[in-house]
Amino acid sequence: MKITLYTVVSPDGITIENVLGYRSPEKALEAFEAWKKRFEAQGFYSSVDSGRIPLEDLDRSCEFDTTTAEVFPRKCSCCGKGMTEGYCIDGGEEYFCSDECLHTEYTKEEFEAKYAEGDGDSYWTEWPEEEIDLDDELIFEENF
Ligand SMILES: [Zn+2]
């Protein structure tokens, strides 16, 4: 599922706080205010390209923008990647996106035993988009 996120771009052209974005413009503004406070002690923002930017000019030097991001119903317990399909272990205790990630915790034989010919609570499955809870912590393709 694709959603719109609100971002704050620093004078260096990267989003603040290393996050993809925020769910609402209000949240983005909140994060921006908190981010600016970090530079209060030194009294300026140190930009790679334009050097020192006085704090009072930071509002003008940053940009509010939006971005689109894909959100996922589940997250791999091993690599943290968002997933729409993958291994479900013990009815949802753990999830794995690939054989590679599964085998960091379970051997093929151990999984086969849990799978139990389809009678177990461990299996490969797909999760529909409807299972994404937008009020919950969002899961993106990559871990941030
Ligand atoms: Zn994984």
C-alpha cells in the first residue's frame, strides 16, 4: 500500500532525523522544531555546502516536502525488511522474508518439523494489504 509522508529537507538536501517522513504535516513540523533545538547549544547549523547557517535562517533554508512510500503488512524478524509474503513461524511469533533469513534461525529440517505437512502453525503465506494497520507503527521496505 502506498501512503503519503511529509518530509523536512535540511539545507544539505537530506531529510532530517534519517527517517522517510512523517504521517502528517503537524508531525513533520513537530520533528522540525525538535531537530532545530539540537543546534541551539552551538548556535548555528553546519551545512556541508553552505557552511554555517544561523539558526534564525534555518526556517528559510529547510524545505517541507512530501514523498510516497510503500508500507507492508509484516516485517522480517531477521533483516527487518517489509514483506507481503513469507514465512510465518508459530502462528506469528516470527516472520522471515526468505529462505536465507529463515535459515539464520531454523534449519530446513527444523522448519519442516514445525510445518508438519501443513498441520503446524508455521508456513509460507501471503498477507493482504487490508492487514496493514495505519495507526500502528508503519513497516517500510527497508529498515530505518
Ligand atoms: Zn529477511
